[in-house]
Amino acid sequence: MKKIVSALILAGLVGAPGVVMAEEAASPHTLSANVGMYSNYVFRGISQTGGDPALQGGLDYTHSSGFYLGTWGSNVGWLEDFQGYNSGNVEIDVYGGFRGGIGETGLSFDVGAIQYMFPGDNGTVTEADTTEIYGAVGWKWFTAKYSYYISDDVFGFADADGSDYLGISASVPLGETGLTAGASWGTFSFDNNSAQDYDDWKVSLAYDMGKLSDVTSGVTVGVAYTDTNADEAKWTDANGEYLGDGTTTVWISKAF
């Protein structure tokens, strides 16, 4: 959340030493939030809502040292329709890590862990809760991220600790237009569940509506197309929905 200093406070500090103003502006703590509406919740190429819309939101804390914590949530459909839960339609993620730059190289890094939680009644089927550790390296518009799973079960697949996901992505601003073009490719390998392995890819275009007016500052609209080579027989839910099928998603989100 951007720090805001009101005009009244600034006026009151005009006669104060400059060092005081610097201290006021140098808080090491930053809070940010986001909320969005999506026509489909697609995670690493797989629809989490069976093609239905999703409402999502998150809250993040960042320290100037590079340390961060956050939580994020969304509705999902696959717990009941694919995994076979008796009840459950929510995903809640909690994560934390450390990020920063690498000397004068222009490279950045991000290391951390995330716990995916899926409240509900799983009955006799494998639980969906999953623990992931990750590391990423970025350079300008490009990022490579490796995720490794340390929980016994991974997104509902049993005895899958040691599974991993490698993703490569790019996000390129198109001049001063407010448009950002994106593309990504990833590969998911499930330990002891290799029939579920797949590759996914995505292209996207997002527009920063803050370019239009201060009223729409922080608002982004976008469209993305995703597809996979996931085995249809392994990734079709109880409603006959192929979760890895090529699909177009549109969204609107607001950052605070």
C-alpha cells in the first residue's frame, strides 16, 4: 500500500529539519492488498473452478530488508468435482520469503515457502493441502522459478513429495501505453504419479487503467489464453470438464 502523506501534515513540517521529514518517509514497513474477479481460475494451466468464475483477494506485508509475508484466497471447484471431497470450495494460501537484488548484476532473487490450504471434508480421499518451497531468479522482464514439494500429498495426489514445477515467464511493458504483454511456459512432474505430468503455456495482455484517470488508479483489466498437454483422461472432473483444456480468461483486479 503506497504511503500517503497528507498536505496538512506536510504543511506542518515545512519548518522542521529535513532529517525529520526523511524519517517520516522512510518507514520500512509496507502493506498492500488486492482483489480481483476472474472468468476462470487457472493455476499452472489447470482450471481450479471447472471453467466457472472466481473471486480472489490477498494481503501482503513487506519489510525494506526484503522479508515478506502474505495470504491469498479464492473459491475453487475441483475439491468436490475432481478430488471427491464431500464438501470444500475454498483455497487459502499463506506464504513468506525473502527477495532482493544480486549485487550489480541486474539480477533479482526470491526464495520462500507457501502452504496451500483447502478447508473441507475430504472423507476417504487424499487431502489436497500442499507445502511448497521455491526459488526464483529474475532479470529485467524475465523470471525463472523452481518449486519443490515437501508435503506427502501434492494437490490431492498421494505419496507425491519430491514433485516439482519449473516455470519460465516474461512480462514486458509496451512503452507508455499502459499495456503489458506476458508469456510463460512450465512443466509439472508428480513423483509416484507420473501419469499426471504435463506442460503448460500462457500468453496474456493486461492494461493499467490508471493511465485513464486517478479514479481508476490500481485497476488492471486483462485477458489470457492458457493451454496444456495434460492427459485428458487423467484431468477430467466428475462433470466431464477437461481441466487442462485450452481456455481464455478475462479479469479485472484492484491493488491497494
